Amino acid sequence: MKQSGGVEGAGSAVGVVDEFRRLYGAGPEGVWAAPGRVNLIGEYTDFNDGFVMPLALPHRAVAAVSRRTDRILRLHSADVAEGVVQLGIDALEPRSDTGWAAYPAGVVWALRAAGHPVTGADVHLASTVPTGAGLSSSAALEVVTALALNDLYGLGLTGPELAVLAQRAENEFVGVPCGIMDQMASACCTEGHALHLDTRDLSQRQVPFDLAAQGLRLLVVDTRVKHALGDGAYAARRAACEAGARALGVRALRDIPYAQLPAALDRLAAAGESEEVRRCVRHVVSDDHRVERTIALLDAGDLRAAGPVLTEGHASLRDDLRVSCPELDLAVTTALAAGALGARMTGGGFGGSAIVLTEESAADQVTKSITEAFASASYTPPRIFPATPSPGARRLS
């Protein structure tokens, strides 16, 4: 999907209402928004029942929606060069569509599979969340669709319940074995906070995250690249984690205390588990611990001290999980050399984005240094913008 360049742009409520009316001949019943997210710390931990700490971005997917009673779903995106996609909701089948429409259609399928009386809809979508950047553009589409249908059909589902249904849509209908973090972040984050989420029981805590008050800035560096190596690699890492948990006799890697990690790795070696399994286990258990360390620092009001923890996380993703790439590594090393407090890749890797924690006074120099480093390496120019903790999914009108 081609995304608009600004945070508002095609994602404005007025714009989607006008386009909905042009497409469908009448105004929508309402307009909803759901944000993309960036993950501060805790990567590849959500499908291991572990801990994560995302925050919502100002970039969002916006949906204008009306109900239908004829079991027809009509979908249109401002960001795709094609017309209205029309589907019969009774004929929706998992893995039947690999295009953008699979995400909102999968939500309708998941709602109906759960017994909710959705009888069709007209939907127009517009998004400012960059795709392929590790910022959860797909989750934003899913959550905004789920929230709109929840409101219109009076389903009474909570944010976490909508997130679970959206995850099911992505796992079973689209066929991506993602964890729950992206959908929970889009559905449940609040403005000015990071979300401390336990992905096992979905308990959550909104942690104040006021960067400006501490003279800090969190930058997102969208490398604007996605390497083919990433295709299928996420599923392979998940399989390795599950193999490690089975070998250790636990439900999930979250159940291995950090203090017991060396002994657990010795057990895996003795059992003949591969180096890949051992590396994945080491990353997940240590990254869960990094989330706990970061929470403690935020609670103590010492966000600056979290910088080195972020950098440790990048080293683990690069060396143990092996999901980084030259562009991400260059963004991190250049940011640190320019005076950043910490930096790491975020998201699934093999491209996508990095985050940089820096003093406000150094943000411009860090940005300039990364841009120049990419130019010197003949890489695609990166897109760099501040991550402002923003509201989660909500109705706009």
C-alpha cells in the first residue's frame, strides 16, 4: 500500500467522509481511527507469553463505515490503486486473499466466527502508517475495522477483546503468525504513555512517558527497506522458540527466570538442541528482563538510563536472533556515535525501523548524521520522525 507522507493527510476524518460519499453515494454512519505503534523494548517476546512496552504513534488508519444487511462487504483504500473490493461475507475463507483487503475482511470473518451478528459493511480506509516499516500498519487496519463494527453492531467488546479478534484475523485468515502486541497497542495505548503489557494474561499498565519533560526525544528511523530474507524468517524464529520451550518443559519461554538462563542454555546444549534454538531462547529471556529493567528505570524517573538497555536489545536482536540488517545496524551505530543515549531496531527486522533515544538538544545532529551516513552508503534515504505517545483506537465522529 502506498502511504501518504504526513501524519494527517489522507487520514483526516473530513477526507474519508467525502471519499466515502463519493464511493457509496451516502455519508458513513461514523468515522474511527486506530494508530500504528513503535515498540520501546521487548521484541519477539509476545508470542512467548512475555512482556512488551509499545507506544502508539500519531500515524493512524482511519475508517469511514456503514452497516449493510445483505451480507456484502465492500472495501476501499485510499492508499491502493484499485477500486472497491466486494466480497460476500458467507464466502470468506482463511488464506483466500493475500492483498490489503485480507486484513479488514479477516476481521469480519473473525467476528462472525466468534458468533457476532455482523451482516455486512461499506468501508473506506485511509492510513498514514508507513507499510513495511515495522510500525504495525496491518494491525491498525484490523483494529480500526474491529472497533467500527463493534460500535455499529453494538457488540460490547472491550479493547483487549477486539485486539484478540484482530490477532486471530491476522493469524488464521491472513496467515501471519504474529503475537498480540501490535493489536493490543493499537487498541489500548493512551496518549502520553507507554503500555506495559503482559502478553500471557493481557494485564496492562499505562506508564507515563513524558519525553519532553525530561528534555528527551525518541526518534523513529524508517530505513524504507525490506529484505526478502525476512519472508518466513519470523515464523522460523517462532518455531525455534517453541522448540526451546518444549525442550525445557515449560509452557513458554516467559517461564524461564533470567537468573536461570545459563542453566537453561546448558540443558538445551546437553539435549542436543541446535545453536539457533539456544540463541532464540537467550534473546527472549534476556529481552523480557530488559523490559523489566526499563520499567524500573521509568518508575524511578530515570529515562536516560534506559538508553543502554535499548542498545543491549539491538545487540541481542542482531547477534542472537539475527534479524537485523546493514541499514538498521548503520542507523544504530551512527546514532550512538552522534551522541544518542541508546538505539535499537524495532519490529520484526530484516529492514523496517530503528528507534533512537536522544537528548532533545542533540536530535537534529543525530538526524543529520544518520541521513548523511545512509547517503554515503548509497542506501535509500531514511524517513526520520519523532515518536510522540499518542491515543489508541477511538471513534472520531
